Amino acid sequence: MHELSICQSMLKQVCDVARQYHAPHVHSVRIQLGPLSGIEADLLKQVFPIASSGTLADGAELLIQTMPVRVLCKHCNAAFDVQINQLGCPVCGDTHTQLVSGDEMILDSVQLAGHH
């Protein structure tokens, strides 16, 4: 399960931010997760309390926002959100598209105790 190592890596960044701002505790962590990232949101939520145990993020809430899959048509340059199984251009019908977003995991925000 690579979600645990991903979570540990993310928590290292989160705790670095908390230390940088001299925060005693992390209240919440918000990430953006693309459906094509290969990361299971449910598994990430399950391992987060385990990975954060004993860290500045112990007891913090993990908030996950699902990002759309966005592609760019190489034929007509239209950019649009698509379903994972429908990557063709709705404007011109061409199937030569380039993935713009939807395969990433982004650390969006960290709410620290005593900070808003």
C-alpha cells in the first residue's frame, strides 16, 4: 500500500510548515487529489491517523478535495473537464488530447493551531 509512504512524505512537509511557524499543533490538512493520481482517497484517510501519530499533526483532520480530469485538445486547443473514460474533445470530436490535470496530489493548505 503506497498510500502510507505518500502520507508520511506529505506529513513531513506539513510538520515542516508547522515548525516554520512555531505552531504547537496542526489542526487540519487539505489536499487536492486527481482521479488519475493512482492514490486511493479512502486508503489515504485510513492511514493518515496512523502516519500522523506522534507528530505535530497527531489528531489533525485530513480534508480531500477531488480534482477534475482536465484535458487540452491538440486539434482545436479547447480545454475541458472530462470523465475518465471519455477523453475525446466535446468541441470538435477529435481524440488527440493532452492531460492537463487530474493525475496529481497537491498539498493545498495546512491549518495550524492558533492560526486562521
